[in-house]
Amino acid sequence: MNSDKQLNKFTNQWFLMLLITGAVASAFFWFNDIIVKNIGDIEFSGTLENFNANIAGNLEAIKANTYYDFLFIVVYTILFYIAYRVFQSSMRIPASKILILCCIIPGVFDIIENVLLLNLLTNSNSTWLFNSFWLVVRIKWTFIIPLALVNITILMYYILRFVNSFFS
């Protein structure tokens, strides 16, 4: 019975954090000062020359976007942690410190990415900075993708459960 209360608590927190994360993320599309339409191209630039071409003429928006991203990092890291706790509670298994760490790693690497990006904006010819940025982006996304899939799975479960309630 106690695990059901824990699952309900984490599920309610997850829904709230999902809404907050969505609201914070939507600002990336609403406010012209932080809109960077080619942020994916910037993050996944294969070469320093390609990176410099992608940031050209958009430095102020990229800086503003990057500073705002620090807030988004905090929000999505909390969402990932709570999603893990929903999963852990639903499976009725003890929480794993290693898996909790895996929920925090994307945020840590995203912070490092942002610091490197801000430095690259003022020192755009640094091969060392670019190579570090290139590696950090890929590590971050290696951890984000599975955690995003966990969140999508939880969302789909609750959507299907909601839809099913009309037919029961």
C-alpha cells in the first residue's frame, strides 16, 4: 500500500514538472530575444568552420538562448529525476544511486556545453574549445535520449489509461 502512495506522489509531481518543463521550453519559441532557429545545427556542427558559419550573425540571440537554457536545465533535470522515481515506484524496486546520477548527468553536461558555447562565441577560432564542445554535446544527448524516452513512455501510459477509462 505504501508503494502505491509513493507512486501517486511521484506521478503527481511528474505531471506538474512536465507542465513546468513544457512552459519553460515554450519560451524558446515565443520570445524573439532567445529564438535560435538553427540551435541543432550549432550543437551538432561537425567542424569548427561549420560551427562558425552556423553562429554567424546570431551571436546575441545565441547568448540569450544559452543563458535562458540554464533555467531549462534545472527544470528538465528535476523532470528526469521524478520520471525515474515514477518508474522505480511503479516497478516497486529500491531507488538506485547510479540511476539517479544518470538523471543528473545530462544537466551537468548541458551546463558544461553552455559554458563552452559562451566561450566559443568570443573565441570562435579555438579548436580545443570546439572539440570539447563537440564531445560534451554528444555525451549529453547520449543520456538525454533514453531519459526522454522514459518520459514519453510514462506520458503514453497515462494517455492510454485516460482514454481507456472512457471504455471501461
